[in-house]
Amino acid sequence: MDAYRTTGTCSRQILFEVDENNILIDVKFLGGCPGALQAIAKFTKGKSIDEVIKMCEGIKCKNDTSCPDQLAKALRDYIKRREDEKNGLFPARRGHPQVLKLN
């Protein structure tokens, strides 16, 4: 499971798991509006991460972002991290990285 620290939203963090076929198999939001975020989790579970990004990216709430938009950003960061790892690149980052591997 991976964790993403959100910015600009009521939710503080997104926990998510992607399988070997790039299917989102689990997603949980910490903080935020429970009903809406449970619905987003149900609607996105079982979909490819590319499909989830297309569906959620650019949705605005406050601060020019939203919880679905933050999920899209989390998945984009996840893809970038996997590509970097595959290519043997491990960029040095200051502070905490946005997407953290929890396993």
C-alpha cells in the first residue's frame, strides 16, 4: 500500500494499492468528507489507474484542487516513481516524498 500526502484539501492523506496490472484495488482517504470520499473509493476501485486519472484529474473544489484531483496526482506520482525505479533512478528529495511505499 502506498500513501500520498494531499495539499489544498480537507483530506490529509490517501492510502492506495495498485496491482501488477495497474488496477486500483484499494483506496482510502484520511480526513475529509466521509460519504463523498467513500463513494470516490468505490467508484475508482477495480479501474485502471490511467482511467482513474482521466476521470478525476482537474476536478476543482477549493484551493484549485479537490480530493479526486489529489487522487489523480497521487497516481501520477506513483507512475513516475515506478518508472524511476525501473530505470534505476532514485532522485534525492528533501523532506518527505509525496508518495510513500508502506509495505
